[in-house]
Amino acid sequence: MERIRPILQNKTEIPVNIYKGEELLKECPSIQQAARFFKKHTGTARYNWSAINKGIWFNEPYSINGATYFFLTDSEAVKKKLEELQK
């Protein structure tokens, strides 16, 4: 099954879909809301910004508590971010 990427709706908020394995857990309208949800879902004391950022920008999965999570955003947003990082 292919994981679905959210579509960028505006220039200020980057949507994030959070998957636990192949299961879509949450469609978040912003990275901030994804961080809040993920913190609560995993029961951690801190927001895990690095896991979310590595996931959405570099397609790196994140494992915690025996589960693997994937963070996806719009392909165009990823392309634009990677171009900015290369400058």
C-alpha cells in the first residue's frame, strides 16, 4: 500500500501525514500540530522535531517503543526545501 502525501494548501503551513507502519494515524495541517500529536501519541516528555523534520524532508523513518513512524508532506514542498538547503 502506498502512503498518501498531503497537498500544500498555503505558503505558511506545511501539512504532515503521520504513519505508524502502513497505517495512517493522523493528517495534520501543520508541522506544529504534527509535533503536538506525536508527543502525546508516543507519551514522550519533549517534542521530537528532529524525527519529524528528518521524516518529511529526507524521508527517514523514526522508531520508538517498537514501532516505526513515517512523516510525509507534499512533494513540491520537499523539492523546494531541498533546493533551499543546497544554496
